[in-house]
Amino acid sequence: MSTNTIVFEDQDQIRAILGAQDCHLKRVRDSTGLQIVLRGDTLLLSGSEEQVERGTEVFGELRGILQAKGQLEEAEVERALNHADFERKADHTPIDLFDRARRVSPRTPGQADYVEAIRNHDLVFCTGPAGCGKTYLAVAMALNALRKEEHRKIVLVRPAVEAGERLGFLPGDMLAKVNPYLRPLLDALNDMLNFDQVQRYLDHDVVEIVPLAFMRGRTLNDTFIILDEAQNTTVTQMKMFLTRMGEGSKIVVTGDETQIDLPSSVPSGLIDATRRLRKIRGVAAVVLTGRDIVRHRLVREIVTAYDERPDRQRVR
């Protein structure tokens, strides 16, 4: 028999995870066959190795949803159980980029849900750890929409917030200084299209890559807009960005709430927006987890190791 312990941050989080009269706990226990015991702020999971692994994934995803949305609903518990079902297979329907041998496919159930949310909503928030495809899939969906003529332009946006470095010490003018922050978006484009096609899109302003500060005062119609690394926006910046949406436009906002580089006294605009806007019709909030990481095997294990001991000195 295998066992595992899951430590929660406080009693409020435990109560939300367990649900009213332990309804969420009973649903997880019935679905997984686990023995689950609560001791203080810790859950003890006991069962077969597969059962414990599945239960650990479920509670990890539920905690991520709770941190992102501030509440748990019964439907989200069911989705978490489905995601952790080892017999379930992801929808591998490719995102067609209309280029020979150029196709991108969701590789996990969570990624498939994310792609479906982008298809069906005009504003999508996606949070999750590094390597789970947040930015890459959003760029693929933007190219798909562009080539299907659903949108006439793609705008890729990033806040230029230092992660310990100082912009002023980087060489060059302002565009040269912010280039390292925008580079990951360009890398995603170059991975899907050949260099000449990317250059033509950039030269003809079909694809625009800009720092967040340059978005002020604009209105973008018929545009697919992606805000990457949104955890590093302030509440005011997020409001400014979201209100750039014009007629016929779609916005995808991505970020990792565990990698905030803002001063500790400054609330994250991403966390604020997902809580403030989640009930508005046409808005979707997707939470990806370590199970959705598709980079090197070690990336998933690194994320799991850090999640086991979260930084409790900074609460948002």
C-alpha cells in the first residue's frame, strides 16, 4: 500500500477543498477508491500506487483552481477527476495552421480544454506552471484564426518587468532593452512558421509584438490579442489592457501565479482580474497544472517540488 500527505495553507482552504459536508472529499474518495484521513491541515492518502498518484493529481488541481478563482464548484471537481483519470485520452485534434506539415495539437486533457475555451470565448484567462503550453497554444490558435480570416491581425503583448535585472543596465535604446522580454513570443511564432513568413507578417504589421506600456490609448478591432506573463501586470495595467478590446476581437491572457516579479506590496492584475471577471458571460478561466507540462520530464518534477513547499511569505 502507498501513502502520500498533502499539506494545505490554512483551514479556509481545507474547508473549500473538502466542500459542504465534505461533499467534494466524498466524491474524490468514491471515484478513486482512496482512504483519505484529515489530520489538522494535512490530508493523508492511502491506497494503491496508482490510486495515490491519481488522488494527488486531483487535490493538486483543485488547490490550483481554488487559488485562481477563490471558490470550487462541483463541476470543477468532476473535471479534475476526469483530468486525473489514467484511462482518459486527450483530444489530439490538431490546430491547423494551413501550412504543409505545420500542425500543433493539444497533448493533455487540460490543454484540450484550454483550446476549446479559446474557440468558444472572447476573453480567456489561463494560469499554470512553466511548460504547460499556455503561450504556445494561444499563438497557434491566433495563427489559425488569422489564416481562417476570422481576425485580420495578431497582437502579442508582454509586460517588461525585471526579474532581478535592471532594464537601465541593458545596452541599446528602449526597443533593444525590451526585446528580451518579447523574445519568447517571437520564438513561438518561429517554431510554427518559416522565418520568411514571420518576417513578412511583422513587416506588414499583420503580427505586432509590443510591450504592455505601448498599448495605452489604442482600440484594436478584428484582432487576436495575447497578453503573456500577465502575473506581472498591476491591477491598473490589466484594466487598461482589457479595455483595448474592440469589435470582433479576442483576448487570451496567460500567466503563472507562482512567478510574480512585482514588488510584494503590489497586487497582481492577473489574480485580481480572474476573480473579478470570472462570472461575466463570454469569459473563461482555465487552470493548467503540472500534469499539463510537456517540456523535459524534469520540469514537471521541479514544479511539483516547489509546489510542495510554497512560499508562504507572499500571499495574494
